[in-house]
Amino acid sequence: MPGTLAIDLGSSTTVVAWHDGSAAPPRLLELPPYCLSDPAVVPSLIWMAAPDGEERALIGRQVLEAGLADQPSAGLSRDFKRRIGAGTSSTASSPTALPPADTAAAAGAGGPEGWLSPEAAGALLLQRLWRALPEEVVPERLVLTAPIEGYRGYRHWLRQVCADLEVPELALVDEPTAAAIGAGLAPGSLVLVVDVGGGTIDLSLVALEGGEGRAAPIAQLLRFAGRDLNDQGRTLRCARVIGKAGLPLGGRDLDRWIAAELCPDLPPRGALLRETEALKCQLSDQPAAVRLWTPPGQAPRELRLERERFEALLEERGLIGQLDALLETILAAARRAGLDPGRIDAVLPVGGGSRIPRLRRWIQERCAGLPLREERPVEAVALGALALTPGVRLRDVLRRGVSLRCWDQRLAAHRWHPLFVAGQPWPTEQPLELVLACSRERQSALELVLGEPEAEERGEVVFRNGLPVLRRRPAGDAAVAPWPEQPAPLALDPPGEQGHDRLRLRFRIDGEGQLSVEGEDLSSGQTLTPRRLGPVR
């Protein structure tokens, strides 16, 4: 069945999501023999028994089941995602240093010195997942996610990896935007992303594209109708990073801490780490967890851990203090950028480790008063990638914008307010809401004067390789040409008073390219009859 496939390659797990274009919600694909269940994710692990053993390589769950995930060896590749396109240097930065023992543990097994380069490891994982797709899944569009840092190098690598994949359309989105949209946040939001992965913890303050009067974010097409697009000179449409800070420490290191606490006489690797990870996951839902484990050649042991002791362990190891330092780094970056931290619209926890109750409580305590969007933290990026992918056929992008003449109370004059701009996909998913005031005393009707920004001004659209690209000028107001036929005014009963807010209106573009409006009268409380205002182009 044709549809859209999204692959979110992560440092610790990779998520594959699918939507067939029907009214049914998107779903995560289980890809045996590589995938775990609940949720369906593929551990980002590769094991090769020899340097030339790619065809016999173990992937994802196979590595775990073979007990090879924590065996130091050049044959193990893990944590390779963050080194792709950036040499061997990590993109995470930390304002504080880890203790030496923890630094060594954080490095784990495998690494850049192994048989596979980070790029080769990522390519092998993606190719195996593609070959494992069910027969009924026929992607007509593949959307991939990329980190903001190193976006250019990562994008170049993805184009090379996907060159031989038989998919007509290939698109790319940046991860923070995908995560935020996947969690239901609106374009234009200022979002604090708290990413607790298997190997790293990253905090990012990002400003999403879009918002009032600006085009909402969409995926960047790299291939369309089977033809690679030459994107030379095109601006990369990413979220803007206000501040970023991170630690080279993640969920696997917490597993090691638990292992050292419960079994100080045994090395923290292999089967023991799988048991301590299971304990950690159980503690996300219950106050205590118990596992029965038999070490090789020894009597069975009961591994028991209470949530209270686990949280004390996080405090003792200094994790909470270091999170405080990361957050202060982010807030300082916001202040340097002239942003009040109170302007943050939401906090978005992502990654499996964000489910840990102590970390959720830390977010709630340090970000009190900010909405916490924690729906499906593991899947949010992949699901957001599906939402951002242009269900765009090229004709579903506005060639021209549309503006509304509004009364500006501060200037005591009319001005043009952009509703939807050139380059924005339609039909719109969310309406644009405006509150309009009366411009004179005893006003009996409110005119809806609509106009189209003139192409030679900053709302100009040019076509490159068949794709519409919005070209803007940095200063000056775009001239607007009023529509030759204007919709009928909205009657006001009782009449309105000058300067008083009177109508709350919601504008949208439907599937036929018609601009429509609905809303309510703030004075009478009456709901306005929805009406079409005219076509846009």
C-alpha cells in the first residue's frame, strides 16, 4: 500500500513510522528480527565478527540477544549517529566535567576506532531497515530526520545513502521541529527540548519556523518524482537554536550505576546491564522493582531496587546538579539573545530516559509554570516527521499570500496584516486566529478588506527546479494589492465602539484553495456563520 515512511535514526534507538494516507493514525513498524516491542524501536547497534563481515552483521535486537551490546570490541558500532558528518568529535558540550570514572563509563564499548566509520554504520543500519519493510508497505515518500548541528554534513551523507533507494520522493526535517510538531506544538513556538537518550543528555532552546504571518515549517524535498533536486543556493529551513548544552552521559550509564550499586563484585556489562535496564524501566511505573538473575557459574541473585534509592543514587552521582548547570547555560543563552525565559511556550521531553520520574520531577520543579508536553516521547520525532512531510504535491503550496486590512489601535490607522504567506502549504491544518477592533464609534459593520502582496516586494516567490522558493527582503513593508472583489462586511449588532475588541476570527484555507472564516462576536457572544471569502493562489 503506498504511503509515507519516516525514519528517525537516534543515538540509542531508531524509530520507523508509517502512514498510508488514510484517516487512520500513523503507526510504528515492527521490523523483525531487528526491532524491540512496546514501543517498537530498533536499538542503534551493529556487530560484525570481522572487518569484511557486513553481510553477516547483527543489527539492533540481534546484538542484544547475542549479549554483545557491552563487549568492548572493534566489531561493535554504537553511538555513531552524533559523529556522522562531523568527524569524530562530539556535538555535545558540557559546562561541567564528569568524574573520571563516569567519563570512561559514558564512552562505553565500540567507537570511532572500530571497523565501521560512523557514516558506514549509519548507512548499514538504514539499508537493513529498508530491506526489512513488510511487503504491503510501499513507500512513495521517505522522510528522514537530521540534527540541527552538522545539518549540512548530515544531509549530504543522507543523500548518498539514499541514492539507490527506489522511492519517488525524499524529504528531510530537523529533529527539534519534528519533535515539537509531533507533540502537537504550534509553528512559531519557543521550545525547551530535554533529550535524554541512551548515551547523551541534551538541552536545546529552539525557535520553530512559522507562526503568525509566516509560513509553517515543512520538510525539505531532496527528491521529487524520482528526480534529485539541485538545492544549490537554497536556504536550509531549520529551527533556530537559541542555546544548547549537553552531557556525554545517558540512560546506559544509569544502568551501570544501578549495576555497581546492586552487584559491586561484577563488571557492569552484558546480561547484568540488561537486567538493570529492566529495573530502571519498571521504576518508571512502580515504587519498587525486582528481577531474578543468574550470573554465569553462580547461584541466582535477587536484584531489588526501590525508586527512592534509585533517585538518591542519581543525586549522589551528581546528575541533578549537572542538569541544573545545563539549564542555567541554556537560560543564559536566552538572555544573551534578548529573550525572556518566561517567553518559552513549552518544555518537550524526548528520549526514553525522559520517562524517569526523578527527571520528570526535575523538569517540573525547574520549569514551573511552563506547559510540559510529554506525549509519546520516544516516537515524537518520527511522528512529527510524518506531519511535516509535504503531503505537498507542488500545487499545494501558495504562490501568493493573502493579507487582511486591520485597524491598529496603537497607530490609530489601518495596516495590512498577513494571514497566509507565499510558500505556505495548504490546506491549512490549524486556523490563524485574529481579534479585530472597531475603527469608529457606533460602527455597524466590520469590513473584511483582503489583498495580495505584490510579487516584486519581499513576498516574492521564485521557482527553482520546479519548486517554489520564498525570497524575502529584510526590510520595508511589502505593497499589497486589494482583491478586485471583496467579501461582504460582517454586521455588528449592537454597533461597536472605537478601539474596542469586537470579533474573534479564525481564518483557514480549505482543500479547494478557498479562504474561509469563522468565529464569534465578543460583545454578543454569538457564533458567526462560517463563510468562504474567495480563492487564494
